[in-house]
Amino acid sequence: MVAAVKRWLASNKGGWLLILDNADDLELAADFMPLASSGHILLTTRAQSTGAIANSLEVEKMEQAEGALLLLRRAKKLAADAPLQQATAPDRSQAEAIVEELDGLPLALDQAGAYIEETNCGLSGYLNLYRTRRTDLLQRRSKLRSEHPEPVGTTWSLSFQKVEQANPAAADLLRLCAFLDSEAIPEDIITEGAAEVGPLLQPVAADAFQLNEAIEVLRTYSLIKRNAETRTLNMHRLVQVVLKDGMDKKTQPRWAQRTVKAVNAAFPRVEYSTWPRCQACLPHALACAALIELHKFTFPEAARLLGKVGWYLREHALYAQAEALLRQALSICEHAPDPEDTDIGSILNSLVLLYRAQGKYAQALPYGQRALVFYEKTLGPDHSYTATTLNNLAQLYRFRGKYTEAEPLYQRALAIKEQALELDHPSTATTLDNLAQLYHDQGKYTEAEPLYQRALAIVEKVLDPDHPDTAATLENYAGLLRQVQRTEEAARLEQRARAIRARRSS
């Protein structure tokens, strides 16, 4: 019969359309296609690579308006040919909320519409039920089984089983991604966090060829999408939901812990040069923060990740978010078996800088004092971390006008840094600039100028030309020059600073 149909198609030039639905096995589909014809063949498939068999046209998830229209028509809240504008404001709002929850997946929206029609629970009723019983709803089969033989949950679960059989490491990769934000997952989280992702996935994550093989399996079932240019993966939120909800009470926290540790390994030390990498990891780090809170994780990597994310958010003036994460990190460190064997000093210093940036100097002071005691005890009075803490404390006193208390702390910090660090270390430049500002504030311009000059020489030598610290030092030094009526020199420095700010904002 197949051969007869193929002969007929080959002998009839044009005027026909052959549709092969659910053609996930493209080799099998090829057996049903005529070798040469002028007709049209349409394949629907989850395979993202079609080779020479066909040209691909990717079907994206539905946007909010399109999804709301599908849902309202399927739920019989709108006539089959009615536009979205005819829906009542409450119906449209609730429909859009459901689209958001289901992440625009057409099959899930059709299934939701069928449930609303069959039970007459209403849009708000479905939305409330989904938020408490989503697993049951996604596994529920429509009464009209001819429309969709399998519900969303079953469809994905069958795909998971096939992946598990084909490549167990690919299945573990999917589990890892299920606990991250669904969009733009950096592949660096997988590769740099390889040591944390379990025995099956670890060797695959550390080998580019094996990782490609695993990703190919997942792309075969459209479980993930890959962006080669940005080296990121995307995963539909409902795939994540079904996968996580299918895990037992031991498996889910195990993968949540692995995810937190992998993201911590990939999240870099926070400094200006790493901001782009930090930003790429940020949505996934915030997802991990929720996992840490949900599962009450207390392992060191959890506190370390929260501390780094809190530091990055503080540097971008997202103070409320930063404070919550830093306090969460501090609590983990304080309740550790040995708090001295944690990153508590760094977290305390980050809280100092957070409160200082908001002008909450009195609130910042006890954290600075605790950090100083911690570092003097654990690393010694002459360590560079001790010096950084001294500098931060001195800043608090200076901002409160307590110059007498601030000056010896600055001087001690500078002396330590000049001994413990390289002569041209940017941290030394920071303290030089801060001490110069102290003298500047007191009108001691003669003492301040050589410090500004030393600080500027260092940052110009060792930092990126567009680094914000360079612009800040230029501006501070220019302020002093204006005070002493050297306006032409000040204007040149200010012009350079403005150019840096302009390039950074463009």
C-alpha cells in the first residue's frame, strides 16, 4: 500500500499535500516519502535537526495574546471566530495569567481549555487549581480522547523515558537544567560546575564531544534549545515542572543541591571585568537562592553563592535584593559548626558596603567591627583582607565626619597593603584615593594631592581604560584641583572621566 501511494504521488505532478504527523523518527518518515515529485510534504516533528530531508520552520511557544485567544475559544468563552477584543476584561486578564503559568505551550493551553469547558470551573477556578494541583492537571486526559491521546505530563514523561534509555547522562543534564531559570542557561554552568553534577554527568560535562552528544539527544525530543552564538540552552518551563514534579522526595533535594554547587562554581569573583559573566549567571543564581531557602541548605557553597550574588546586586544598587541574600548567607555562616571556617568575613564586609551605600552608617558599623575581629583572629593583623576591612571602617567614620577616628585606620590599611600586595595593586589605589578624600574634606590639599596622583597612576596602569574606578579617581582629583583654582587641569580630568562614563553607558 505504501509503495502504491508513493507511485501515485510520483506520477501526479503537483496539486497534492502529504502530511506526516509526529514524524520524530525521520529515518522512518523517509520510507513514506516519494523520491521525486512536485507535490508538497509537511512533517511535524520534535526533531530539531532535519538534515537533507526537509527545511525547518520552528514553531515557537505562543505569545500572551495569541495564547489567550486559543484558550478562550477552546474553553467556549469566545466563539470560534471571535477576536480577542470581544472577551470581557476579567476573562482576558485571567486567560493571560494562565498563558503565563503554562508558558505559552499550545498543547497545555488546549488541555486547560478542555478542562474548563468540561468542568465549568471558570478561568479563575482553573488558575487557582493549577497553582496547587498542577501535577494532576498536567496528567489529566481530556474526556474527548480523540483530540489529544496523551496529556502534557504524559507526553513529556514518555520523552524523558526515551532519553534515559538512549543516554543516561543526557537525562541527568535535563535534571540539572530543570532547577535553573528556563531561559538562557549558560553552558559554563555545566562545564565549570562539572565536578558538582553527579557521577554520570561529570565526565560528559567535562568533555565537549560527549556534551554535544548529550545535547543532541535532548534536541531530538525538543526538550531543550541551544543557541550556539551565546552558548546557552533554553528549556520550556512546563518541561521543568513535569520533570521536577516527577522526582521523589530524595531525588529532588539531591538535584537542587547539585545545581546550587554547579552555579556557585560558575559564578565568578565579582569585579568590574566579570560583570557580564555575573549577569549571565544571575537569573540562575536567584533560582538557586530560592532552592537554598526551600530546602534549608546550609553547606558552604550555598553561603558562598549567596554572598557573591548579594555583592553583585549591591554593586548595581539593587539594595533590597542584595540585603536579603546577604543576610541569608550570614545566617548560614553563623550557624555553621565552625563559623571561622566560612566566608563570614567577606559577607560582613559586603553588608558594610551595602549599608554605607544607603547612608546607613550606624547600621553598618557593627558589621565592620565584627569583620575586623574575624580577620585579625583568623588571618592576622597584617593580612590584605584585614586592610580592606580597616579601609571600610575608616570610610564609615569619614562619612560621619569623624576624621580623627578615620585617619589612623586609613594609614594602617595603606601600610598593610603596601607590604602585603604588589606596589601597583588596585586595592592600594582604593585606600590612597580614600585617604586623599579624607585630607581633601579637611582642606589639607597639600597632603591630598600626591595621594590622588599615586592612586591615578596605579588605576591607569593596571585597570581597564573604561573602569569606573578610573573615572571616580579622575573626578575626585579634579574636585581638589578646582578647590585650589587649577581649573584648566581640573577640566581636562573631568573631560576624561565623562568620556569613560559615556563609553560605559553606550
